[in-house]
Amino acid sequence: MSTPQTLPMSDAEVSLYRDIFSPDESTTLFQELVDTIHWQQESIRFGGKAVPLPRLTAWYGDEGKSYRYSGITVNPLPWIPLLLSIETRLEAVSPVTFNSVLLNYYRGERDSVSWHSDDEPELGINPVIASVSFGATRKFQFKHKTNPDLRTAVDLTPGSLLLMAGATQHHWKHQIPKTTTPVGARINLTFRVIY
């Protein structure tokens, strides 16, 4: 595993590990996740009507570690060996032990996640978020909450790990935008600690 790259961002602690999983491992894990995970099409309330999220999701974790985001409350499915094996690899470089994971399945270029911060109360102060990617490369964008001139982006390649810690979620938002360029499917797992 190569040395992590520290992203040059003020008010943040963000590290990128390019090859936490090898290309062969990444290909195998992507297909296992497609086939094994209990994917859901959640909806959010927008303008008085239910609007499907532009991606599929799943929530796994320790018993009782429910999570609420975008008006959606999800109760954890029990851990499976596949997720625990991925978690073990990430915890080798993480400062915390995770108890839950949100999975996102971006089926193509029209699937996305809009600007947000992972700053829900149940994540505690200065949450550590370990985001690992499999499948197609997608651009991950950051923008500062109070200084609009501060923006950056990084390509999340298969097998890469983006580790966000410190005050990152207090000061920055992030997104995976839609794109007009055709792109294959991508699965992202964001491991976290629910208090």
C-alpha cells in the first residue's frame, strides 16, 4: 500500500490512499457487493412529494445504530462477512473502530449525491469517515462552507480510500455530481461511528 496523499485543504484533515485494495481485489469486491447487498431505492420529501434518490443505498451496522439523513431514517441490517473483511482493511489505517456503514450504488453517470456534510448529531464531534470506492472512477468535489473560493476535487478510483477526519465536516461540503460523459457503475462504502 502506498503512502497516503494529504489533500491541501484548510480547516480539514483529508487523506487519500490510492490502492488500499488491488485492482483484482477491487473488481471481485465490486461484483460481490452488487450481488450480495440488500440495495434499496429510498425517497426524500421535496416540494410535498416523494422523490427517489438518484442512487441505490443500504445501511449495515451494529444493532441499534440507526442513522437519519435527508429526512430518511435507516435501521441497520446485520453485518455480513464481506463488509467485515472490507472494514478490517480500512481499520488498519483508521484512527477509530467503525460500527456502521452506508453503501451507495451509482448505476451510471446520472446517479449522484448533492452537496452535503456528514455532520448529523449521531456522528458526534469531528467524525471520522472512511470512504472506499469500487467500480468506475467518479469525481468527488469539495467546497468550503464559508469561503466560496475554496474548492477542490479528487478522482476516486477503484480500490481507493478517502479518509475524512478532524473538522472537515464542520467546514466543508462534498458531492458526487451527475455527468454528461457516460461512466460505468460505482459502489462507495462510507464507514462511520454512530454514537
